[in-house]
Amino acid sequence: MEGSGWRRCRLTVAVMLVSVCLPAQAIVNIERLRIEEPEQGWSGTLRWGIDGDRGNTDQLSFSTALSAYWRRDRHQVMGFFSREFGRSRDVKNKDRTFFHGRYIRKQTARWSWEGYVQRQSDQFRRLEQRSLIGGGGRFQITRTDQTAQTVGVGVFRSREAYDQTVVASQQKEIAWRLSTYWVFRWQLAEHLTLANTLYLQPKVDRTGDVRLAEQLSLVAELTEHLELNLTLDALYDSDPPRLVAGQTALEKADVSYKTRLAYHF
């Protein structure tokens, strides 16, 4: 969008090749959305995806996501919104909404302060609402042409509300959690990148209640417009919500892996 300060937006059509997923994660990896040095002014990315199966399994799902970035000198703002909806044999089986907004102030080339807000819901994980507000610091340990390492530490206040028809835990939980993370990126070759993100989020008043998330991804740029993305996600929650009698208990660990082709134009 020339003349408006916007970068060329990308519309992404993702084709699912392999996907094995357990319940949606409570920790969302924001690092995959971050641009370290966005252009001055406004820029953005628009993504759209469709996945489907026909035959023994009859299902169709849609997703859309919008990322927006603003930068002026040391000040940056980023926002992300996504919506997912799916049906299986004409019955809805996916309904997720997610929003994240973040302000970043760069103090030096390596050190930044951040503040953020987030809100999400997932009908089929019985999560009616999860909202949080928090902040902290981010420090870039190393950065070369091939690798980069970054760590972050902060604290946030979260509020979670679950569907009480299936969840036996208290309807609303308000908690303070520490948020620490480590990010590593390695440029294996000119068009091949390996990225790893690790989150650790213990409760402030009960450190034995901890959430741990790990994401490992490999991105291969096949052509100027086509890329292959392999992703492995793992989540551990030491104290998942307890369900009412008759419902299958939630596992403490979730694992998912995906292989996707993405076309940018």
C-alpha cells in the first residue's frame, strides 16, 4: 500500500499436510509474531487458512489472523488478532478467538521494556475467557549473522473463567504468575531457519503450580513465495482444571506437531 507507510501485506493460504493436535495451549507463543526491527510507521500482515478432510473423516476449518506493527524510533507497538472456526460432519468442533497487544520501548540495542494485554477464549477447551495484563524486560544475549539468543522476565496478572457445566474448579481464577522465556534462532542455511522458544510461568504465591511451553520450528523458504514450516509444540500444566464427574480428566501434558505449506502473494 504505497504512500501510506504500510508494507506490502501478505495473504497466506496454508495447506495442512500432517497434524496431530491435543487440546489448545494456555500459553501462546508470541515470539513467532514478533518483528525485531519493523519499518518506521505502520506495517502489517494478513493471513488466511483453510484445512479440510473428506471421506472417513469429514471436517472443515477456517482461520484468519491479522498482525499490525507501528514503530517510531525507540517505541514499538504490535497487535495480533486471530479467529478459528471448524465443523466436523456438520457439527461445530472448533471455536477460538485470540487477541494480544504489546508496547515495547528499546532502552539500548539489546535491552527493552515491554507491557502487554491479552484476551482469549476456546469453547471446546471449556475456556470461556482468559485475560491478562503484564510487563517485564527483554535482553538480547547474542546476535550474529547466523544465530540470536534472547531472554525475558516479567510478571502478569491473569483471570480465567471456565464453563462450569464440565469444569469442577472455581468458576473464576485470578492469579499472579512470573513469566520467563528463552528464544534461540539459528540460520542453518540461506533459506533454512531453526527457531526454539521456551516459556516457564510459575504462580507467584505457589511456585509448584507451573506452566511450561516449548516450541521448536523449522522454516524452509522453497521459493520467493512458497515456504515449508515444520512445528513441534509441547505444553505442561502441573495443575490443569479439574472436571466434573463423568468427564475425561485433562492431561497435564499436551503435544502437537504440524507440517504446513504457505504461499505468500
